[in-house]
Amino acid sequence: MSATRHVRPDVAFDADESDPIPSPLALLALWIRRVRLRRELAGLEARQLLDVGLDPAVIRREIAKPFWIG
């Protein structure tokens, strides 16, 4: 039995992409959240992305972004 880990970007982070001037700690948390989310998305197959209504081409572009780019 394999354990499935789910990224919950809204939990344990007080960083918000809409925050005009985040604190250094909030900015670090936001960057970590992006890295984790993009890593999780990279582990999904195209079929899985399509199953949840995501376009694999859009996800590939998202995964290719550096962590400091929103």
C-alpha cells in the first residue's frame, strides 16, 4: 500500500500571492509552497491531470517556472 501525500498550499503558510509586500518569512513560505506544489504536479501523469480538469501543457509551463515566479 502506497501512501499518497497531498500538498495543501493553504495550510501552515501565511504568505499570500496577493500580498503586495510580504515579509521575508512569508516570502520564503510562498516560495517553498510553489516548489512543493510544482514538484507534486510534476509527479502526475497527463491522464491524471486530465482527470481533474487540468491541461498538461499548461502544467508543464507552470512546472518550468522558477520558484520566485508566480
